[in-house]
Amino acid sequence: MRKRALITGITGQDGSYLAELLLAENYEVHGTVRRASIERLDRIEKVIGRINLHQADLLDQNSLMNILKEVEPDEVYNLAAQSFVPTSWKQPIYTGEVNAIGVTRLLEAIRLVNKGIKFYQASSSEMFGNTPYSPQNEETPFYPRSPYAVSKIYGHYITMNYRDSYGMFCCSGILFNHESPRRGEEFVTRKITLAAARIKLGLQEKLKLGNLDAKRDWGFAGDYVRAVYLMMQHNQPDVFVIATGVAHSVRDFCKAAFECVDLNWENYVEVDSSLIRPADVNHLVGDSSKARKLLKWKPEVSFEQLIEMMVASDIELVKRRKG
Ligand code: NAP
Ligand code: G4F
């Protein structure tokens, strides 16, 4: 019989890639969408006829209970979140409601409806924050630097707690930054690739950024959702760090992206102090040897290939928007 998966956050970057992967694995795929005045389904356009969408919200307990009863999934992938770090200072309580208590709501719903449902929690390398240890692995202590990071630590630990308290299959993936042409336009990588495309096509003059020295371990979202799927197929629920093991600065990213369109980034990028965060994370780099060994996972797309893919896609997008 076909396995059934429920993805919260299916309209997001990772949700869309995971839906495609699970369909390729012959799953019956269900996803939650939030009610909005205008539906934003662009990322799942390609698969819309092959998936089942249901209205639900991590803020609403009954909607989660009802959807689990209706869908009867074998696996639940909790990707839904308020995922933009700067917003977490502007809306810290909302961020906690969705990213922290929202996880408990979903776990409680699973516990009450069917404890046999497998559960994946989308944890984040932001939880490591400014930890003095490098590279970061599953044992590295957390030092969160934003309300977002704090909320994700709650989500991570409540997931482990339901595993330990109730014997449920609850796993948590500590994923380092992963990007793609479907990345939200406010995140730094996509902001840069879109600006490089717009500047090349004469539609923008400057690109304003914040901290250029911040270093991140950037990978490709398509590779990372494969790791997520593998965690759920593993023989026991566990915690896995997913990363490339290589860090680059925002400055490096700018240089490479502008080189893709034969421009010198230094002529276009300006630092805007209003974009500097109240507390930033300076340097994240992950050690994913556990996942490489136990899940036989490794990233396929390099930093350079990722940037080329994103810039090429944004050039096409900007041309379409222009036309
Ligand atoms: P994303 O593109 O921002 O997608 C977030 C998804 O969550 C969207 O589908 C959004 O729906 C949904 N959502 C937000 N609030 C919700 C609520 N109250 N109830 C139900 N759904 C809600 O994020 P992503 O990059 O795909 O990331 C997926 C998950 O991985 C997130 O939990 C993120 O925090 C975590 N993570 C991401 C990275 C990364 O580098 N991308 C790294 C580590 C962890 P709308 O479409 O309606 O907004
Ligand atoms: O692209 P970012 O906004 O990603 P950030 O904060 O690392 O968070 C992302 O990755 C996390 C995994 O570690 C996820 F959990 C989270 O949901 C999200 O997907 O910023 C990256 C770096 C930061 O240090 C920021 O200060 O880029 C720096 N930056 C410099 N100028 C900028 C900008 N970030 C943004 N968004 N916009 C700028 O103009």
C-alpha cells in the first residue's frame, strides 16, 4: 500500500522540494495551507494536481487534530514555521507561538490521534548561534542569538521529549542554511542573486545589505530534503546535523553571484546599518559525519553550482516579470 505523508509548510521552499521527492517515492502526499486573502501556491505549481491540500494552522489545535484524523498519515513532516530571523525580534511572541508551542500542538495531536505516526521536526543551525565550538555536530551546546533560535530550541527539545516520554518516532534534523531558486526573496542569498539579475538587466542600481562578514554553511535545499526523508526511514528516531562542512561569508556569496553576470559586486553593494541585527550569528559550519555514516547522505550540489543555479533562475524570472 502507498505510504501517506503529511507536510506542514508545504507551500514553503523545503515543503515544495519534499513534496516532489515523496511523490517520486510513490507516497500519497498531503499538505497544510494557511488561510490567506490570496493563495500563494507558486512553489507547488508543478505538483498541485498530485497532492492533497488541507487548511490548517500551527496556531489552531483543532485544525491539527482534524487533519490527522482525516488523512491518517504514516509520517508527519513539520516544516511550518515563522522562518525569517529578523521578524523574530519584531514578533517574538508570535514566533514562539508558531515555532515552539506549535510543535507541541502538533505532537499532542499525534499523541492523541495515533502515537504510531512518525514525526520530523525542522530544527535549525541557528540554535548553535555563537557557540564557541566549531564545526558544530549533534553534541555541540546551543547559544541562541535570536527569538527565532530560542523558539527552535524549544521545538527541538519538545520533539526529543515526546520520543522519550511516549516512545513515539520523533526525529529532529538540525539543518544548516539551504537555498534554492525557491528561497524566499528576503533571505540574503536570494536577495543577492535577484539583485545581481536585476542589476544586470538594468532594473536596479544598488544592493543594500547588512553584515557582510557573517559566515554560513550554505547547501542546496533539494539535497537537504533527501536527508530529511532518510531520517524518517532510519531504524530509530534520532537527531542529525545536515551540512556541507564548508562556510563562506556573505561577501564571498556576493562576489560569486555578481561574477555569474560578469559584474564586480563592489560597484553595487552598499552596507545599510539598519539591516544589521540586534545580535547576529557570526560563523556557522556543520559537521554532518553522523548523517553521512548512518544515513549514507551527502550533498551533491556545490556552493558555486548553487549560486549559478540561483542566478540563472533569477535572470529568467526577472525577464518574465519585465515582459
Ligand atoms: P519557508 O519557505 O519560510 O516556509 C515556511 C512554511 O511554513 C510556509 O509554507 C508557511 O506558509 C508555513 N507556515 C508559517 N506559519 C505557519 C503557521 N502558523 N501554520 C502553518 N503553516 C505555517 O521555510 P523553509 O526555508 O522552507 O524552511 C522549512 C523549515 O525548516 C522551517 O521550519 C525553517 O524554520 C526550518 N529551517 C530552514 C532552514 C533553511 O535554511 N531554509 C534551515 C534550518 C531550518 P505560507 O506559505 O502561508 O507562509
Ligand atoms: O539569509 P539569512 O536571513 O539567514 P539566517 O538568518 O542564517 O537564517 C536562515 O537559516 C537558518 C539556518 O541556520 C534557518 F533556521 C532560518 O529559518 C533561515 O532559513 O541571513 C544570513 C546572514 C545573517 O548573518 C545576516 O545578518 O546574512 C546576513 N545578512 C547580511 N545582509 C543579511 C543581509 N541577511 C538578510 N536576510 N538580509 C540582508 O540584507
